[in-house]
Amino acid sequence: MAKEKELSEESLEWRMNMPDGTSEKLESENGFVGRLRIRFQGLIKRFILKIWRFLENAWKLGVSEPKKVVHCLKVGLALSFVSLFYYLRPLYDGVGGNAMWAVMTVVVVFEYTVGAMLCKSINRLIGTFLAGSLGIGVHWVATQSGETFEPIILGVSVFLLGVCTI
């Protein structure tokens, strides 16, 4: 307990050895506001240093693999153009809330090469067509089975499709 009292912040002090063999206590020239200013400057400097390191790494990546940088720029440009459908009011009113799916399609489908992107787009198109056809088929079977079995067939089909996608 006594050691804890001795090591408290109030009792800690900085001392400087003088050439004549004595030591002097160093007093802080800054008050609370000064210390706060110094800490804030340190935070700003660390933040700027992190940004600088990020830019250095980005530059190194651009020098070593310029195709990746071009790909990043193409993805950013495509997302910007597609986002116009979502954020501009006249376009949004014409397309509606489904404009967000265009943004998601760009995120999901955009690939590094044109061939990979075409392959992924065709697979997505076929999957959408098959899923829509399956949904229409299940809906038809459920409506033909009558009011009693319709919720059961729909519930079981949703469960089975959910289990199959995992």
C-alpha cells in the first residue's frame, strides 16, 4: 500500500543531473491546455503519417502492378455512374428503389478481366432466370393445391431453397 502511494502520479517527477553532481527537478512549463494541445498535435501528426504511408504503399502498388490501379479506377468509375441512378432524384423516380440492385450488380460482377466479367455476368443471368422460373413454378403448384396446402407448400419450398443455398 505504501509503495502504491509512492508511485502515484503526484509523486512521480523528472529530474535532470547537473554537471556539478546535483540534480534538479524539471517543472512542466505547460498547463492542462498546453498538454492537451501537445496531445492533439501528436494525434494529427500520427494521422498524417498514416495517410502518408498509405499513399506510399499505393504508389508502390501502382509502380509494380499498374493494371490493378487501372482496374480500381474502372470499378470506381462504374460505381459512380451506376450510383447516379440511385442518388439523382429524376432517375430514381423513373427507376425506383430497384436502382440499388444496379449498384450491387456492379460490385458483384466487376472482375479484373473482361472474360471473367462476362462469364460471371452470364452465370448471374442464368441463375436469375432459373430462380425466377423456380419461384413461378412453386407459386403455381401452391395455388393449384388449394388454400389448405398453399402455405405448407410455400413454407417447405422456402425452407428447402434456404437449406440448399447454404
